Amino acid sequence: MKDDHKPESGEHNDEPNQTRSEDVNLKIGDCYKVNTIFIQEDFDRFAALTGDNNPIHTDPAFSARSRFGKTVAHGMLLYSKICQVLGTKFPGPGTVQLEQDLMFPTPTYVGEQITIYIEVIDYQPEKGEAELLTQVQRPDGSLGLDGRTVVHLPSDKNSNGAAPG
């Protein structure tokens, strides 16, 4: 799997030490994007880890004969990339998800460059929480994953830095 983060104007970069809500300094409209490509080995490793060996994910010959035409990503593999960004890049280390809604409107194919996209749609610094749009965008503009999450941003003012749950 290859990740390729390309900052754009007004977009957050890979800045370390974004661990406390008062340090994150989010505002509505802030976003983070990173491009990645899943290869068949990624699908196979995820299947081995989870036990989800559905041949639409793991068997290129089977998938070629299916309505998909080639292997497709596990939905939870896509979601795991969202989680990686949330907990390590944007908002950053220590972020805890409180809620997550997601759908998988279209398949995401092996070898397809996708964009992991996170955008702040609501921010409540007094609660140390933010609501974020979470998406996996495909090259044609369609969505492989479309969701939203509410996250808690750790803070020295909120339970000595400990997140709920």
C-alpha cells in the first residue's frame, strides 16, 4: 500500500504533537487529504487478519467472473484508513471516536488510487469534540465510503487528558 499526502491551500499537514484540543485549533471547513493505493496483498493480509475470506476480496479469478470484474476492498479496510488518519494525522494522536456512521455506496477496486478525505463540519472546543465528514473518494469522484464521525480531542482540561470510554 502506498500513501501519498499532498497538502493543499488551507489544508492541515502532517504536524506532530496535535494531541490536545487547545493545540489542535480546528475550524469548520478544515480538511485533510491523503492518497493511497491498495494492492491485492493488502486485501489478502486484511482477510487473514479478520477471517473475512470472501472471494470478492481475495480471489482475482472469482472476482473477474463476478459483477465487480476484479477484487474489491473490504469495507472495514477502507474504514481502518480513516481511523489511521484520525488517530495519527488529523486531528491527531489521542483522538477518540465517540460515534461513526458510514456507508459503502460503490466498490473500491484493487490498484485504484483513492483519496482519504476528512473535513471538520462542526467543532465544539468547550466540549473538546468535533464532528467530521469521513470519505474515501474514488478517481471518478464517486465515494467508496461516505460517513461522519464525532471525535473527542484529548485535553488537559478534560479529565486530565483522558478521553471518555
